[in-house]
Amino acid sequence: MKNILLLIHDDGGQEGRLQVALDLCRAIDGHLTCLDVTYVPPVLGDGYGAAYVLGDVVTQEAAREVDNKGKVVARLADEGISWDWIDAAGDIAPTLQRAAELTDVIVVNREVGDFAYPDMHGAAAELIVRSGKPVLAVPADCRGLDHAAALIAWDGSRCAAAALRAAVPLLKRTDHVTIVEVQDGSITTTPAEDAAEYLARYGVPADIRRITASPAGPALLKEASSGGFGYVVMGGYGHLRLVEALFGGVTRTMLGESPIPVFLAH
């Protein structure tokens, strides 16, 4: 993990994801690519009136992003990291996905927060499933990546294993790692002991803790909210997204409510 793709957009969550991306970049000695997206909203209605309103919105958005770029670039010049900048326009998730071919992790927010559009929760979900890259989903009020302790949410799935493998470079720089397996009656294909053994080969010792709870989402959210961890590593949408949308699910719960950054892979 060396190449970090960061969404730059003038919204309420930008400071949080910028700080987390900078901390991640320093932790793994990585390179930060800033993708500055001028958001183009969908056209509501038809005819010249709708086109005029859309053009006015895009013009205002572009002006705001130019001002935002100047401020962020000035900050990056003093951060002492390797970085580059890409300007783009379009919808958030597809634009990030197109730019992510040579990226190791994408940093976005769980949701934008004070903007009705774009929907960052939806963008994060789309990127987890469609980009083929791990996503670091950051709470809007987060002010950095604390890698003193990590929680690995383990269910034995292929998605959990993919997240674990992708997170190894960061886990190697984390002081304490705990694998939490919530026993909710579901069948796990790979036990937590195998995950711990895998990490041990990379020099990452990990404790194992099992919790009996059903459903698993609230139990993991309680762990993430305990103050004992700086970030979570977990598989994203291990079950069909339609099923999770209808009945909830761990991914949906953590994307919606986790107070700490969540590293997800599908």
C-alpha cells in the first residue's frame, strides 16, 4: 500500500478525510493523489429553464472548487509528503473509480454531512463494491488516523480476508491489533486463529476476542465506539447489497454510524 487516492471537494467532511489521508501517507511512507471533483448534479426537469439552473449551479460549484484548491494546495506544500493533483468533473463515485486503477486505497467520507448532494454514503458503498480497491471511510468530524490500536472485524468471509490482506502495511505500523469475531450464528469459513497466524507471519501480533451477539452490527459498533481503537478493518458487503439494504447489515451499520475510520474491502 503506497498509492492513496483522496477525494478533494469543498464539503463538511473534507477536513476529516484530508487529515486521515495525511496521517496514512506518513504512516506507510506513501504517495497522495488528490482528485479534485467539481460535482455536476443531475438535471431536474427539462427544457431551457433546467439547463440554465444547472449551468448556474455548475458555475458556482467550479468557482468554489477553485478557491478550495488554492487553500488545500497551500497546505500540502507544507506537509512534507509526496503528492500530486488531478482536476475532474462529474459524479463522485464514478469519477473516483475511473481514477483508481493504479491506487491502493481510496479515502472518502462515510457521507458528506451538510450537503444534500453528493451522497457520500452512497459513493462509499459504490466504491467498495465496484472499484476493486479498499476504501477508507472517514467520519466527517474525524481529525486524524490514530494507529495505536486497530479492530479487525472478522467473520471468516472472503471479503474479511481481502480487507485483512490489503490492510497489512498499516497494521504493521499499528501498536496493538485485536481480532473481534462476533458469533451471531452465521457460519465462518476461516477461523480467527488463521487470520492471526497470517498476520504473525508479517510480524503483526494480534489478540483474538469473541463476542456472542445477534445481529453483529450493533455489537461491532459498540466496540468501535469504546474509545479503545483508532480504526476498523472489515470486509464490505460480504452479503448481497440488496439483502443488506433491506435488512440492514454490518457494513451498512458501520458506514452509517462508526465514530472512527473504517477500512473496507469487498
